[in-house]
Amino acid sequence: MVQIFSVANAMPFNEAAVDKLEKSTRELDSSQALDRVLVGYSSIWPHNHAYAPYMLANSERLGLIVAHRPGVMDPAAAARYFSTLDVVSRGRIAINMVSGGSEKDLHREGDYTEKTARYERAIEYLDVMRQAWANPEAFDHNGKYYKEERVKQLVRPVNGQVPIYMGGESDEAIDFGARHADLYMLWGEPLAGTRERIQRVQAAATTYGRAPQFSLSLRLFLGETDDLAWEAARRAENDILEAQGTHTFLRSSSTDASVGRERQLAYAQEELHDDCFWARLVSLLGGFANSAALVGTPDRIMKSLRQYRDLGVDAFLLTTGTEPKWTPELDDFLARVKREL
């Protein structure tokens, strides 16, 4: 059965917003369709090491994908943190490893490691974490980036390992994912590009004897008719256009050095692809993740999702609206997606 993911929003974050976060978490938990929600990471956002446990405490079944940046803490400490969180949540977490496409954001936390080296470091980081989870005996690690002595942890993840999710388009990212990803997260692309990316990752993973699953991130603009769906899409477009030059909506900076961002901006030169794939928000938001969309009736969008499923997509991270997020209005359609795909 296909899995359905979405995005948790913890901003703005202040005392008054805590009640809103608790309410939205309970709504997410009561969804008929959602399996997990992504809890993002940025140097300027509320720290997800704090609010992810809060969300888990206010839910009973919902899983979290907790974004984590290798390099902000020692890998042995990270292994202990995440295995503890996994046990207290009864196995409800996965980790989204984010090596970082924004140099600005990395520099805010004192990380000036060059991009190629960041992925090399991330591979070593996961090597240590996985060994800490799997090895009941004390071990030493003496690598290029980390040195650990007598690592021994008394807490183990519920299923032996915490699932590792990641994404990225560069050669270094694909090698990292081929070695360690349980699920490879793809930004929304037209069908041909998605097929190409899946095949490329699969070929790399085969060399390590691995076969990761895949997720695809898309915004949905649904309507009872195609015209109504396009009205909703154009409203989002106009809202973003009117806010140009402000920080109202998250967008990628022109200085972000990301192969995936450049790839997105390249296909966004053409607004419409396939049957109902819409790339206008990709160009407006500078190639920001999860800005590619499907627009149309439930039947039309279901047809497109089925085509992606046939390509090998195992999970969909689905949002809607001007700001990419889940709303209860999506629940009936997403429950249908789970039944039919």
C-alpha cells in the first residue's frame, strides 16, 4: 500500500502558537490517510529536537519524519537521541538526513564544510549511527571526520534501526543515498524526469546491494471541475506574486547552490507538463522544494498519481495551498489515494 506523508508547520513559534501546534497535531493524528509528517530543519526555525517530541506526545499513531543535519552534533550523540525518541514514541520516527543546500543556513550554525565533503562526512556520520544502533558491544571509530572511543549505547531503536530518508540530485547525494537511504525523497518532476531519477538512484544502490523506496513531493490543487481547480491554483499564484520582495513565503535564495534546484528551474521554464503537472510556483519560489503541483479534478489527479506509482513511487508527500501544508479538506481524497494505490 502506498504511504502518504505531509508537512508539519511550527511557525510562527511563540507562546500563543503552542496551542495551535497542539491542535494541528491532533488533527494530523486523526487523519484517515496520513502515515507521517515531515518536521523540517533550518537554523532560523524552531528547533525540531524540541517540538518533535511535543508532537509525538500529543498524538497516538502519527509518525514523524524528523529532519536532521549531519554536523550539528556528534553522530554517537545523535544516535542516542534518535533511538531514545524512537523508543518513547514506540517506533514512530524516521530521520530525514539533510546535508544542506543553503550555504547561508549552514554558516549560521558555524558549518563551513565544502559541499562534496559534507556528503562524505554524512556517509561517515551514518556509519557511526548505524553501528551504535546495531552493535551491543563497545566500539571505537577513527575516521576522517569523527573519532569515537568506547561507544556503547543501552537504548536500541524499536526495529533495530531508525529508517533513514534523504534526497538530493548531485552525484554525491546519490552515492550517499545509495549507501544509506531506506527511502529516497524526490521533489516533484514531470513523469519522464521522475523515471530518470528513480532509475539513476536504483542503479547506484544496486552496487551496494541495496534497494531503497521512493517518495515524491507534490502540491495538489483539487476542484470539482478543472476550472475550479485552476481557480485555486491561480489564487495561490497571485498571492505569491503580490508578496514578491517580502519574506511572506518560503523560497530558495538565488545563492543556494543545489543541483536539484537548478534542475527544477530548468523544467519550470515550461509551465505545464504531462496531463496536469504545473510548474509555475517552482519558478516563482526560486526552485523551492515541494512547489511543483498537480491541478485538476480528483479523477484527473488520481490518474497522474497512478502513473507515478507505476514508475516506482512508494510514498507521496502531499500538501496544498499557497504555503505547502496539509489541511483536513485533503483527507477524503488522500484516503482514496491509499485505497486505490
